[in-house]
Amino acid sequence: MNKKLENLRAIVDEVDSKIINLIYKRAKLVKKIKNYKEKKNMVFIDKVREKKIYRRLKKLAKDKKLNEDLIKKLFRLLVRYYDRS
């Protein structure tokens, strides 16, 4: 196989690992927030915060010329999953 292709794939693998680690960190933070809100008798799901998150992510995606809809769907999936866990 082409060495350049192998190197590019190795970099993609590193990026994938970083993405997984960041999702893990995000999940831990969400759990801390959930625990905090439970102790304070606060509602966990905050629709106003969620809308702010999506607006911010949309801008970041646009700035990087990424598909805004894809980014919103990815994060909606993350948010919804951890709302239920």
C-alpha cells in the first residue's frame, strides 16, 4: 500500500481516537451536571440551553465550512442520549 495513504489513514485514526476521548469527557461532564441538578432539585433538561448549544455549533460548523445540518444531528444525538441516561 502507498506510504502516503497509510500515513493519512493513521492520522484519521488519531483524530477518531481524539473524538472518542472528547465524547467521553463530555459524557462525564454531563453526568456531573445531572448530579448537581438532582441535588438542587432542578430540572435536568434545559431547552433554552439546548437551543444556545445548537446556535453556537451551527456557527462553528459554518465557520469551518462543515455541513451545519450534520453537526446539529450529531450533537442532537449526543444530547438526547445523555438526557436519557
